[in-house]
Amino acid sequence: MTGQDIKRAIGKITRWMVPLSISGLAIWLVLRDIEFSQFTSNLARISWQTYLFATVIYFVSFALRAFCWLILLRRKVSYKDAFFTMGAGYLLNNIFPFRLGEIGRAVLLDDPEHLSPLEVFSSVVVERIFDVFLAAVFILSVLPRILGSGYDQRLIYFVFILAVIGLVVLFILAKFRGQIATWLEARGDRSSFVKNFVKPKVAHALEGFSVLTDPGAFILAFGSLALSWGLAFGKNFIIFRNLYPNPPFWWMIFILSAGAFGAALPSAPAGLGVFEGVVVAAFALLGVGTDVAFTHAIVAHAMVFIYANLIGLIGLRLRGEALVGFLQRVLKRSPKVQAIE
């Protein structure tokens, strides 16, 4: 084995070990204070009607999230394609590390006549920015309740302004994508690399931001995603009230938003361990015991994991894809055109 091969092997091991170590540490920190008997007792307190109602809410919330992405794709695919492709992306994220699901969506929807992988990927970027923006707004809106009336709200305005600036930058890029393409075209006369490689890729990427220049589409996409978040709060609320008497609804806004940020940290697939750790820590700020908080985190996380994977597997089946083959194509980034029939 050459020195280059050794470096490559070490790099691969490091990329796997870092997120797995973070998840392992988070799991240890949480489980060291958990009594298994109390955990099973808490699970028994959640009625089957609660699971059923929460399941219905989850699928409606997922459907709204898929609709948001459909709008960001400028309706260049069917809703069925958007729904099941999003599920397939979540499936990859839940099973493999490194956020491969975002690339997987681009691989599945690649269509030379309608969509390019970069256009799909840029639409996913916009969706994620919307997500982060909403999570930041939600969590900052409830911080004064947690930290007290003396909390300096200038931090809220500062973070909010930063999020708005990010959206404005994307809007400007989308608004002037024609001028950017013209500028690159002029540079392309001097460089074949710019003309044949950079310009087409930038054009496709900016096309994915074009929804930001359409007020109606922007409101529809952003509104459906916000409504999806609202239903997710409701799903968590009906689960948690089986475990804790009369919880305030705003607790779920804080917990789910904190959990979303936690899931974005480097970790094992599906945010395993890190999500639970962040949720338990957030509940601790509210005075909720570790056993109850951990039970809620496990139930909420398990429902998302199972149902998203189910949708993804159905989506791959409809496309005639096998999970392993799909993963190999994602790793090689070699899109295959085939619509869901």
C-alpha cells in the first residue's frame, strides 16, 4: 500500500469516526442517567390513539413539506415525484452519514430535458435555508420565556437580520442571474473552462433560486413549510402530553427547533444520539426530568425515522431502484433518468 493509499484510508476512517464518536458520546451522556424500567413505564403511558393521531399528522406535515419542495422546483416534476424523492433523500440521510440524501435527490430527479442535478440541489439548498430560518425564528421567539424578562432581545433581532440577509443575497443572485450569465459568457471568450464548465453549472444552480423572485411562489413555498412545522409542533405536543401533565404548547416550539439544530451537527446517520441529547438538554432547561424527556425524544425520533424510510423505500421501489445500487450512483454522482410511473 502506497503512502497516498494510506492517507486516503485514514481520511475515510476519520470521516466516519468523527460523527460516530460524537453520537456515541451523546448516547453515553444521556443513557447514564436513564432507568430502563422507568423508560418502559413511560412508553406504556402513550396510548395507541396518540400514535395513530400523531401518524396522521406526520404524513400531512410531510406532504406539505414535499409540496414546498415542488414549488421550489418550479413544478417541473409531478407532486408524486417530489413526495417520494424527498422520502428517498431522507432514507439516505437516515442510513448513511455525510448528508448523502441531498445529493440523492438530485440524482433521482436528473432529467436533461427539464432539470439538472445542480438545479435540483440548489432547490434543496433553498429549502434548507427556509428550514434554518424558521427554526431560528421559532427558537428565538421563545427564548425570552425561558431566560426571563431581563433577557436582552437584541440577540433575537441580530440573528433574525442575519437570516434575512442570507435570503436577500440569494434573491439578488436569482434576480440578476441573467446578468451573471452574461458576465460569465464574456469571460468564457477568454477561457474554455469558464465557458464549458463554470457557466453552465452556475446557470443551473441559479435557476434553482429563481422561486425567490416570484412573490406568489415564494409565499406558497414558505407558507407550506411553516405550516408543516406547525403540524410537527402539534404532533410532538399530543405525544408529550401523555408523559407530562398540561405542558404549554410553546415548549414544543422550543424543543423541536432545538432538536432540528442538534440534528444538523456531525453525528451518526439520522442524528442518532445527538438529537436525543439536544432534546433532553432542552427539556432540562424547562425543568423536565431526563426519563420523560428521553422517552419523548425516542418516540418522536423513531416515528420520523420509520415513516420517512418507508416513504423512501416505496419511492425507490416505484422507480425500480435498489437501495445499494442507488447509493452507489449517489457516491459516483451519475444520475439516471427514470420518472416514477
